[in-house]
Amino acid sequence: MIFSEGDIILSKPATRRGIDTKLNILPISMRLLRYLLAVWAALRTRIREAVFTRPFTIRKLPGWLGILLGAISRLASQEERIRQAYHLVREMGGEPEAIVTIIQSPLFSVALVIAGVTYLIFVGEPQQGTQRHPAWPIIGYSVAGICLTAMISVFLWGQYNLSIKQQVSDQIKIVQQQALGGQLFWHLTDIEKFNLGEALDEIKEEDKFVIKLKCLPTSSSSQTYASDLLEVFDKHKWKLEPNCFINDVKRDLMGFYISVPKELSGKNINDLPKDINTLHSTFLKAHIPVIWALDAMKPDEFYLVVGNGPAQ
């Protein structure tokens, strides 16, 4: 039942010869408006009682639990976007980096929980006859509002800059194609560098390994792409050993490869050695296309191989 007794009082309209004269006089739109206003009045009363009149009683906790679970599930689905936004703002340095560092600190979460519990116990809703200083609610709402505003602002600012990086990277490719007749400068875009760095940071320190890289000594596009890879790996505390002078890479090779021993041919990706699988999944997370290649080498060896850049 939406309406309880006393929510709406309807008087019986006067009738004549079994015909409701009041309904004949009022247009349909007016009758609909009156009905909607009556429904809204009843719902407003129920909402006020549910939210503002002792909202956290035992009988109301299942409703709040449903709201909380719905919000958590929605935030979990956006976890990657939130992490990317925070990571991007942290890379700006200065005050934004300090704010993100504080927000992402485990101590910050613990401090919020302790402050919230303390407020509920010692301030909260006082018993009848108990007085609290009027400044306490103001302080509580101010602190909670500042923390919430900081968290939302960091996320929105990070998402805004992330979208700009993506659009700028796409626009650079278009301009190069128009200016150079289809030939592209082969390099990692800003968004690819960001995604690769984030994927590298997800790997624990004890799981890191040395990566060997080969590129063409006679190709500027190959060396440019290899230089971008070296920059990202070095920035995120990975060791990349490049060899772009004397190697066995074919001079007409095009593309970016993970070169593995021939003995691994036909194996499932999940059955590959751990380091090779980790490297491959890292580039997948960064949305950087990479091709498998088979070569004669020791069973425990593997290389990143950078050939010539593409022409479109």
C-alpha cells in the first residue's frame, strides 16, 4: 500500500441521475494533475520518514544495505577507470601528486573509518536531555565534504586529462597521414605510454625480470619506437637491455614482436614460461599490439624485437 489511512481524504462528489457532475466539469488533465500531486504528497511523507526520521533503525538496515551493495558493485565495475584517473593525476607531480598519495594511502581509509565510528559513538544522535556543542555537526559535515570533494575531483580531473590524451594521440596520427602521404612516425603515443606504465606498475617487485630488446640499426622508426619503450620501462623501475647495433634482425622486418624459442611452437599461452606470459599480458593490458615470433635460441631466452614502422 502506498497510502496509509489519512494520507488522502476524498469527499464523495455530488451526483445527479447517477452521473458524476464534478468529473464532467474538470478536464482530464486537471484530474490527472490532482492525482499526481496527491501521490507525490504521500511519497514525500514516506521518504521524509524513511530518510530523516531515525534512518538507521534495525528495520531499515536491509534497505541501506541494498543501496550500499548497489553502489559498491557499480564502483567495482569502474575500478579500472578510477585507477587510471588517479594514476594520471599522480604523474602530474606537485600538489596533485600529494593529494592522490594521501587519498590512496591505506592510513587515509583507516583514519576515515575511525573518525566515522568515533563521531557516531560520541556525537551522533544524543539521547533526550543530552546536549552537544553545535559546532560538532558542522565540523563533521565539513571534514566529510572535503574528503568526498577531493576524491571526486581527482577522478573527474584524471578522466578529463585521459580523454584529452586519447584525442590528441588520434589527432597526431591523422595529421601525420595527411602531411606525409600516409607515412607515420612510429612511436608510442601518450596514452600508450600511460597504459604501459600502469600495467608495469601492477607487477610486484619480486616478479620483475630483465627484458632484452633488439631493434634495427638502419631504421629511425625502429629506434624511435625502441627508445620510447626504454623510456617507459626505465621510468617504472624495469631493466630493459637494448641492442640496436649488431644483431640478427632482418632489415626488412616490420612490426613489433615477442621472439621466443622454436620449442614453444604450438603451446597454449598459459603454458608458456611465466616471464613470457607476464610480458605478453602486460602489452595486452596496455592495448599495444604485439606479434609472436619463433627463433633459434636457448629454451629460457626471449626478446622484444622492433622492426620497421608501418606505412598506411
